[in-house]
Amino acid sequence: MAPRHLSAPVRRAQILDASHRLFLTKGYEATTIEDVLTAVGIAKGTLYHHFPGKEAILDAIVLRTVDAIVQRAQAAAD
């Protein structure tokens, strides 16, 4: 089980990392919130404190990926 007292950014990253893995392996539609909760080892309320639902998690994963691509492109351009 994941440690209980993590900073919000660290916990949010855990949720995004686990969700990303699950979406890639099981597919978005087949992945349930329960799958994410089990993978991270958190309660439902903790997840909903950070994200209102599965779609918001996917949106955050997409934004995080785009940000990483932009940073790499900027570094290559510099």
C-alpha cells in the first residue's frame, strides 16, 4: 500500500502514473476507477480529491504528455 501522507503533487503523479499504465495495458474503457484505486493503494475519496473522474485523469495524462513533448522540443531547439 502507498504511504498515506504524501504531498498533493506526489499523490497526483502516482494516480497519473498508475492510470497511464492501466490505460495502456487494459485500455481506457476497460480500466475502472477501482483498478486505479487498487494500483495506487488509495481510497476512493483520495482519488476524487485530486480528480473528479476517469475522464479528468485521461485529460491530465494527455496534458502531461504534451508538456513533456514541448519541453523536449524546446531543449532540442535551444
